[in-house]
Amino acid sequence: MKSLDPYLMFDGNCREAMTYYADALHAHVDLMDASQGPCTPEDAGRILHARLQKGNLRLMASDTMSSSGQRGRPVIGDNFQLSLDCENPEEQDEVFAKLADGGSVRMALQDTFWGARFGMLTDKFGIEWMLNFDKTPHVM
């Protein structure tokens, strides 16, 4: 496994929050606007993905999207997920299957428009996970 990162969810103020955190932590933040992905017009201006980085520390985030059925005010305390960046597809398959056992798959592992293999699940303890494998390593 490459990393395990917290992933925060916002309702339209992801850009503001992550810019604020980057300033406070003297870190770099990359923002991917929803217009860069397959989102609906009502999601315009929202952040599809944000990554704050300082050294080997990372914090990731996004706004909720109506196109994914997630739109709405996140409940404070429930507005996070764990994002696991896997070394290879075999590791990703194994970890995904184990975490999904007794839980529920929200998005099966699949190839994405951003060049990764990605899936989401909620484990049997109610913790939400995102598993990612970058098929073509890139810089965001």
C-alpha cells in the first residue's frame, strides 16, 4: 500500500476550505473543478477532487455532487472517508473484497476517466472507504 489518507466532504465550499487549510499549513493544494469530469450543470463550480500536500502528508477532499446522488449538506462528523492508494490491482482486489465482506459496495472497482481503477464501499463498521490504483501515475 502506498498511502492511507483522510478524505473530507463539503457542500460547495471545498475550494474555500482547502485553500484556507493550505494557507494555514503552508502547503500546496491542487483543485479539480467539476467541469473537468462527467458532472451535471448544477454541479458547476464545485470541486470534484482536491489534494493538499506538504512533504509526504496529504489531505484530500471534494464537494458533494448531484450527479453522484450525494448532493446535500454533509453531516459534520460523517463527512469523511478513508482513501487507500494501492500498489497494484491484485492488492486492490484483495483489500476491497475483505473490507466489503459484511459491508456494502457503493461503487464496484472500475476504470475511471482520470486514469485510475477505483471503487467505494462501506465496511461492516460503517466506515466508508475509497480504494484507488493509479494505472498511469501522474501529477495532479
